[in-house]
Amino acid sequence: MASSHSSSPVPQSNSSDAFFKKEMDVAKRFRPVQSLPDVCPKEPTGDPSNLCDSPSLVADQHRWTIYHSKVNLPAALNDPRLAKRESDFFTKTWGVDFVDTEVTPSFYLPQITKEHFALYQQEITPREKVHERCRNICPPKDTFDRTLLHTHDKSRTDLEQVPKIFMKPDFALEDSLTFNAVLPWSHFSTAGGKGNRDAASSKLLQEKLSHYLDIVEVNIAHQISLRSEAFFHAMTSQHELQDYLRKTSQAVKLLREKISKIDKVMCEGSLRVLRLSLTRNNCIKAYNKLKLMATVHQTQPTVQLLLSTSEFVGALDLIATTQEVLQQELQGIHSFRHLGSQLCELEKLIDKMMIAEFSTYARNDLNRPLEDDCQILEEERLVSLVFGLLKQRNLNFYEIYGDEMIITAKNIIKQCVVNTVSQIEEIDTEVVVKLADQIRMMNFPQWFDLLKDIFSKFTIFLKRIKATLNTIRSVVLLVLDKNQRTRDLEDTLQKHSVKDSTVDTEVAYLTHEGMFISDAFGEADLPPVAADTTSQRNTSPNSEPCSSDSVSEPECTTDSSSSKEQTSSSVTPGGVEMMISDDMKLTELELGRLANNIQELLYNASDICHDRSVKFLMARAKGGFLEKLNSNEFVALSRLMEGFILDTEQICGRKSMSLRGALQSQANKFVNRFHEERKTKLSLLLDNERWKQAEVPAEFQDLVDSVSDGRISLPEKKTTATEERKPTEFLIVEGQKYATVGTVLLLIRIILEYCQCVDNIPSITTDMLTRLSDLLKYFNSRSCQLVLGAGALQVVGLKTITTKNLALSSRCLQLIVHYIPIIRAHFEARLQPKQFSMLRHFDHITKDYHDHIAEISAKLVAIMDSLFDKLLSKYEVKAPVPSACFRNICKQMAKMHEAIYDLLPEEQTQMLFLRINASYKLHLKRQLAHLNVVNDGGPQNGLVTSDVAFYTGNLQALKGLNNLDLNMAEIWEQKR
């Protein structure tokens, strides 16, 4: 039996289980040594036991976790506001409230009282009473025989004689107390001659122990006698059991020999082949894993090499790929536990390097010499920087470019001023240090050339900024377009490839669990998606090709099998090809907002240039320099500024109002000065005007001739031709002669200057219209005061206001009225439709002028009317004929005709004399009625008829009045 048991090679299940339990107990007894938390903890894969509570330094580097919280408990609990400190340690360290704080009862645990158990007690009390009653009525049955009970009682009585110390389960004579209790040595002392008594005591003790032994043996024998039948039955069956075991051992031995032969012949070779194949596959995987580790180990040197050549995008892609490999295929590798955090810090360093590099690029791009070229500086470098910044979600990099624009704009003006001042000998830069003071010392041509240089530099500056920002914006738009196309492609694939996505999920799950794809799929059963992913892994830039004698090329892949990073190439407008990867985690909203911000930066560039130009303008405007410019200088300045404004609007695509507003402000000041000068000049001319017909110089005739077809333009001065031509008596305007005074000739030139100024400075059209209206109104009112109001008698010293003065004044007003429609059309063509309401000023002015002309005509008629009233009131019908009264009237009429005929047109002269004739007829009719002279053919009637015929003949004999219908029959009262 012993041999059979010892020769059995098959391990027993009980012993195996016991061994396994023992190992588990040992594992539980001793706490295993815990390693540091892994750099890249496992991702959640469905197994709760594999979850890691600590945050991942790679996946959670930008997310706040509880590990970021830091609390100084003594500082939090110690109340610095308490004036008195307690002596107790806890209250002194953690505050007074530490001891006295009561725990707030939980809202989720109810308060349990005795009332909750009242119902249970009511239900259990009757049951308890019934149970007690039943136990008292039915005692437990006596299953032992009375004899056996008597014998048992007797043996119990005997056993009670044995001391209880021998019955203890922990009885041991090795214990000194137990030994002294069983053998009391104090009874065996040999001193004092007590040897005989001690011998008797020892003998008595020996007999007592023997008696105890006998009692125990008797009880043992009694117990054996009670179970003798079962004992002899067991001894009898023992021999049969040994024979059975012997036969069983022989059968098992035979069976094991057969199984051993079968194992050697049929199984051992095949299992060995399978084991070797699995070992080979595991070695290949281990080799690939080591290669991957070697490649990952070279990540940091490779990143440093890429950074040395400013390949920020490649460095970031390498870091992202390495982090993905650390999280997936190299998860839990102890030697790489710090690599993830190092890569995170390196990524932050790259962020700072890219910001510094972009700042340097912006400074170099904006501060290079402003020549006539708008080529982008190192476009490949710019595209790489922008793409890297987008990859890192650093979307505020354009603000750096904006800050550099402001600094560069200031430097441009400063450099232009320094270059110009250095060429002017009159300005001593050692004495005049401030640039503003140096600018104020320049005369207008020098300052104008400086402004022109600044504007040209700013134009090139804006074109360069536009080219750079367009490149940056194109990169952003390409990324946005890539995101949109990727999203559309993902939507399409999600609808048509449900099975493939399931396989990808399983493969990713197995990879996260630390298994290999070949463990789950055979080489023939590997799905196409997994196969493609496996065969398309990207090696890092520093990885070396695998040797041909170890494994095949597809087995040497070093990237993560579940990596989804793909790249697509795009070309920027400048022709630079760039790779756009799918790991750009930017939303379309963010990219769209960034593109708008970049476009807004171009608008800001225009505003910056305009603002700096305004400051430059205001620096020179102090002291009224710009207000003192003459018309030609201000027009040149205005055209230069308008051209620069239009250029910037064309470049940037948006209007900037600061420079336009400054120009408008200076234009308003110019208009005020322009108007005040001319109004003052006109006032002085009117105050010195004697209202006599003036000769018309040839230059004024040319000035009038230049106004044709509603187009107003001042002719260029012709020195030689003007000297040869003599002045004329009248001003010829479209075939009509106009007799004018010198003030009106100058007024026409002033009016044309207003119109010409509007052509040169369109922004002041409305102001000029208002000022010109004021000027025309002033001339009308002032001339009325001087002529009709006889103000010239005191101002100029005229003796009287003659009819010739009145007629000349009327003709001058008619000349101005002739030009008002032309002026109106000129301004109308330059006004906005919403400003057409301002043209009503010309309508009001025209009406005022016509009213003035009519008043002058009425004044001429009134002069003759008063004469007729004075002469005809003394008329008497008597000989001689013609009477002295009619001779005097005809004489005055001839003087009137002589005074106005050369000044007024023939039609106006006829109309005036018709009105005078009507007044004459009215006064004559009234006198005849007073004298009771009627048209009866009598002598008095004949005398009157002769005088009237004399009057008619003399009046019609005047030049231009021969065809005048006088209708003298109206002087007689009609007979009723």
C-alpha cells in the first residue's frame, strides 16, 4: 500500500487544493510590495478589478482631478480670529470647535425607537408562551437503558474521584504549576527527621495515583466492552479491504503504463510542436515589444533633433504617437513609468517654444526693410508654426502678431521722421530732441514729402500684413475644410460598416486588456480591418528596419494597432504643401471664430495705420499749421490722405474712420477759414464798391467761358495771351451782355473757387454748400442795403443813388441768378441722394434774388411815378402845344432810357417803360378828370391830344421802344 501510494505520479486533488489554499493563505498573510503607480494606467475595459483610481498623466494632463487639491489641515482648522488659546492639544492645533462639534444626523438613516419593535413583540409573545407550555408537557425521551444509566451513573461517580486537573484538555506536566499540583514536593522534605513520614506520604501518593489509574482503565474497558461488536466487525472487514486495494493498485498500475505509452507515442510530440509554436510566437511578440520599447526610448532624442530644426509639428506628432503607444501597447512597463510625464512637460515646453518662435517670426516679418515687395517671409516656417499652434489648441497666437503690428507702426513713423530730419540742415537734432518738435520745424513741402513717405511705407506694410494673414487664415480654413470632410466621411462609414466597427471595438478591447491580436484571431481569421490597421502602423522617425532573419516586415510594426491617426496633404495659396492629421481636436465653431479673428486682425492693422497717421497729423496741426494752408496746399494734402484711405480700404476691405474723421475735422476748419476769408473779402469789396460799370478783364471773360454744360473748372492762368487782350466793356455770358461791377466779377471767381474746392475735396461738399449759400445770401442782403437802402451814401460817400446804380445792381443780381442753376447742378452731382434736401437753399436764394430784382424795378418805376405825380399835378390844358409839362416829362423819360438802356436787355427795358407808361397814364387820367377834360372833340380835347401825341412820338423815338404799344386811349374816361 505504501509503495503504491508513493509511486503514484498523479497528484491528488486534495493535496493540490491544499497546496493552492496554502499559497493563497500566504499571499493573504503577507502584504505584497506595491510598485509606484504606472505612468499610463489602463483604460477602463470592463473589468472593475483592473481599474486604476489614480489619474493618468497623459490622458488627464489637462483635466482637474482631486489630486490637484491641496489642504493644510492645521491651517484650515486653526481659527486665527480667536483671541484666547486653549491648553488642550486638539483645540490648540485644530480649533475650539474640534471637541465640541456634533455630528449631524444622517438624512438617510431613520431614528429607531422601542415603538418600532412593539409589533414584533406582540407577535412573538404568544408563540413564546405556547413553546414553554409544550416543553413542560412533553419532556425529552430517555433513549438509554436503565441498566446502562445505572452503570453510567456508577462510573460517573467513580470518575468524580479523579481530580479535575487530570481532565483538563491542556494538561501538561511540563508546566511547573501543573507538576507541583500533581506532585506536592512539600510532603517530601527530608529535614527535621521526618524521613519515615515522607516515605509514608510518597507511598500513599503512589497508591492514590494507582487508584486513579485503575478507575480510568475500568472505565475504558467498560467503554470497549460496550463497542466490542463494532470493533470486531471492523477488524474482520480490514482484510477484505486490503485485498480489494491490492487488486485496484495492480489495475491502476496497468492503466498508467498504457497511458504512458499512449502519451509517448501519440501526444508528446504534437504537444511539443504546439508548445514550441506558441513559444516562438511569444518570442516574436516579445521581440517586437522590445523593438517598440527601443523605438520609444529614442523618442526624446528624436524630439530634440526635430526641435533643433524647428520641426514643431513633427515633434508634436511623435509625442502624440508615443503617448498613444504608452497608453496602449506599453502600458504597465516599469521602465517607462516616468516617460509619459516627461513627454507632457516636453509638450508644454514645445508650446512655449512655438509661441516664442511665432513672436520672433512676427517681429522679423514686420521689421524687415519696407521695399516694393510683399513676399511672405519663410512661408514654410509660418505654415509649420501655425499648424503646430492649432494642434496644441493655442488659438490666441494672432494677438502676438497684433501687438507686433502696433510696435512696428510706431517704428515706421519714427524711422521716416529720423530719415527726413537727417536730410534737413535747418533742424539741429542735438538741440531739438523730441520728434514732435522736429516735425513742427518743417515747412509744408518738407512735411508733405514726409507724410507721403509714411503713407507709402504704411501701404507696403499693410500689403505685407495682408499676405501673411491670408496665409495663416488659409491654414485655418484648410483645417476647417478637412474637419468637415472627415465628419461627412465618418457619417457615411457609420451607416455602411457596422460589422467592421464591431471588430475594431473588439480589437481595441483586447489591446487595452494587454492581450495580442494574434491571441484572439488566427492568421487566417484576422479581419480585414485589423489586418489593414496592423500593416499600416507608422514607425517613429528614429526606428530602424528589422533584420530579415528574425521576423517578416509586417511583424516589425512599432505603432499602436488601434491608432487612428491619418494624414492628408493640402496645399496653401502660396504653394506650400502641408500635412493635416486627424488628431486636430478643434471644433468647427472654434476654427470659424479663429478665421474671423484673423480677418479682424487685418482690419485692426488698417485702424492702427490710420490711428498712427492721425497722431502724426495732430502733432503738426498744433499752432494752427494746417488751418493756415492755402487752398492748393490743403487740396494736395486732402488728395494724398484720400488716396491713402482708398488704398487701405482696397487692401483691407473695410473702412477705417479715424483718419477720415481727422481729415473731415481739418477740412471743416479749412472750410471755416476759407469761407471767412472770402466773406471778409466780399464785405470789403462791397464796402468800397461805388456801383459803377467796370471793365471786364480778359481773365474774367475766360473764367466765364470755362463754365460750360454745367461743368465748372477754373482755367489756368495765361500770362502772355492775357497781356495782349484788352478789357471789354461788357461780360459776355452765353451771348448776352452783362454790365457788372468789379465786386460781382470777383464774386463769380469766389463762387467758382467754392465749386472747385468741392471737386478737390469731396468730403466737404455739404459744408461748402452751406457756406456758399451763406455767401450768396450775404451778397444779396448787403447789396440791397447799399443800393436800395442807400447805404452806399454813408459807406462809400456817393451823393445819390441814381437810376443807373439801380439798373447796374439789378443786372449784377441777374448775372448771379444765371449761375445759380449751374452751381446747383454742380453740387447735386456730388451729393448723396439723402442729402438732396440741402439743395432747397438754392431755391430760397433764387427767390430772394428775384424779389430783389423786382424791388429794383419797382424802385425805378416809383422814381418816375413820383416825377409824374409832381409834374402832372400842375398840368393845365392851354396853349402853347406841346406844353412845358410834357416837354419836361419827355426829357426825364429820355434820361431814364439813356441810363438803363446799355445796362439792361431790350426786353427788360421795354417791360420797364411799359410799367412807367402805365403810371404816366394813371396820373394823366386823374389830372384830366380833375380838370373835367373829356374826349368830346372840343378845344381842350384837341390840346390834350396834341400833348399826348408829342409824348408818344418822343417815347417811341427812343432806341428799342419804337414798337412799344402805349395804348393812350386809356387816359379818357369811358362814357357810360
